[in-house]
Amino acid sequence: MDGYLPQSEFPVKAVAFGLGCLLAASVMGGSLIWGFQRWSAVVTTPGAIGEPARGRRGRRGFLVEISVVAVVAVVFAADLLYQLAFADLPHYVQRAPDYLITAAYVVASAGILMGAIRRWANRSRGAYLIPLLVIVGTGITIVVIVQVF
């Protein structure tokens, strides 16, 4: 057992990975909660004044779409952090740019989803399409990470 996980060493990579994933989930969840609280009149309140014709099903569909895209973004960021932390790379390879790209991806995804929430609160039909930009951002992030490595 000591050869597999030496007791004399603190598992820095595992703790850093766990804290990074927790930070990514906190940023995403906190920004969405803040966005829903700030622009909640039409998004989450049933029977709001001037509620759009989309009604309850449209509101529920939008909430599900935002939730699914947020989970996909956090899972992708966690997988990216895992691949970066436990990659078998030479010691001279710098990992900081990749961590910076991952952090930028999480912040950009949260911003995109908050923009979608705001557009939904303003009764814009384009709000359904904005979360798909997170998928485009995921593809761009993959291309950038591959180019950096």
C-alpha cells in the first residue's frame, strides 16, 4: 500500500483537483442563483404580471435548459482539470496557461448563461438559443487546449 500511496506525502494534486472542481461548481451555481434572483420577475415566478404566452411549460423548459447546460459546463471543466492535473507530462511543461484557459471557460460559460437569463426576463425569444453558445465555447476551449499542448 505504501508503494501505491505513500503515507509520508500529502496528496496535493488530488486536493487541488477537488478544490478546483468545487470552485468551478460554486462559480457556476452562484452566478446562476444571482442571475435568477436579480431577474426573477418573469423567469421563476408563476403568474407574474405580464407573463408571456409561453406560460409555465416555457418557463420550466428554460430552467431545465439552463440547468443542463450549466451541469455540462461544470462536468467539462472538472474533466479538463482532471486531465491537466494527472497528465503524465514532463516537468518542464507549463500547466498554468491551461488552468487559466479552464478558468476563463467557466467564467465565460457563467456569463453566457446569465445573459440568457437576462434576455429571458426581458421576454426575448432568442434566450433559448444563447445557452448553445456554451457548447460552441466548449469546442473553442478544446481547440485552444490542444494547440497549447
